[in-house]
Amino acid sequence: MRKFFVNNNQISENTIKIIGEDVNHIKNVLRLNIGELIKICDKDKEINYISEIKNIEKDYILCNIIEVASNEAEGRVKLSIFQGLPKSDKMELIIQKGTELGVKDFTPVNFERCIVKLKGKDEEKKIDRWQKISETASKQAKRDIVPKINNILSISELCKEFSKYDIVLVAYENEKDNTLKNELNKLKNINKDIKIAVVIGPEGGISEKEIEEFKKFGAKIITLGNRILRTETVCLMCASIIMYELEV
């Protein structure tokens, strides 16, 4: 069953109004007709509805809610990625694949060694584009949420976020002893939702000064092995291992 996302203000009583790009996709790409069933997710409340197409108009499509569907794609691990701004279109890959792997939200971070600098309208345009990539990947993976792309943070702002999580993991190439597996083993007996943050540096890595700052705020510095990974690979590796160890 095809899945679409709407905001809560598009839902009224037993009716859902689909607007925007999805209208063209339903009408001209999927060629769905009145009476066909689709799944619609309220991305504000994370509720899924089995809905029947009632009316197909030029600019909108009306659907009747048939029933509330169970949420099956989201697990107990609430994983946030804090990604050092990478070059080129690497962030797009990180968001696309990270969304498929179950990441809850992504926050770009301006590290000392970041080559890319985004401000003002450039930042707004990038975040808007990244959010669209997140939504497209969510539809493909049949997620029950659309991972949010947050505004860019400085290092000091990032450290203030650490208290929101059960654990903050920082992948660092110069760490030799403490492994990701070691830290995840400490979480396996927790019988509730687990909020995990993973901090990933840009292409130039994380400076020693930044590592010391992260330690002051309680972050766990981890090694991912003897091989040096590209920044766009780290998110995919960490998300895959975390979901396997704590969810599957």
C-alpha cells in the first residue's frame, strides 16, 4: 500500500486533504483512482491512517479515514546524528541512507575543520532540500516519521544538547580502546526507549580541543576500528550496528 505524509492541519475529523507534490504523484504517476486505499501518516503526531480516496481535484485530493493503522517501522532506539558539515552532496547521501536505517533526526554541525560554511539563505535552502530528501526516503522505507533536519549548530550549542540523551557517542580516529560494541553492551538491558546521539566529524576530523570539550559534557569517545572511514560512511556504519544490536 502506498504511503504519504501530511501535516496535522490537513486532517479534520474523518477526512484528510492531500496537497502539494503528492497530488501530481497520485494522479499522474501512480494513476490511483477514487475508491483505492492508501496509507497516510500524520508526521506531526506519528499516526498512520488507512484511507480511501474520495475526491480527486486539480490541486488537492480528499481521503476518508477508514481506520487507524499500527506503527510498525519505528523501534525503541531514538537515534540522532550530529554530522560535521561535509563537502559536495555527501550530506544528501547521509540523510537518505540514514533515514532508511532508522535515524530519528539529523543536525549539521560546524566543526573547526569544516570546509563548508553555510549561513543565512544558503543554510535555509540546504535544510529545505535535505528535508525533502528525508521525506522521500521515509516514503520509500515506509517510516512512521519523517526525520527532521535541524538548523546548523556550533560546538558550544552542540554540547548543550548532550543532556537530552541517554548516551552520546563520538567517533574519533585517535581513540584506540573504547569500542562502539563496549558502549552498546551497557544499554542492552534497558527496557525502554533509548535516546542515542552519535557525533561525527567532517572530512578533516575532530580536533583534540573539541574532543576535550565533548568529554566535559559527558560524551563517550569511541573507536570504529583500525580503518579510517569517510565521514559519509560513519553514519551508515553506526546506525546499522546500533539498530542490529539494540532492535533487531
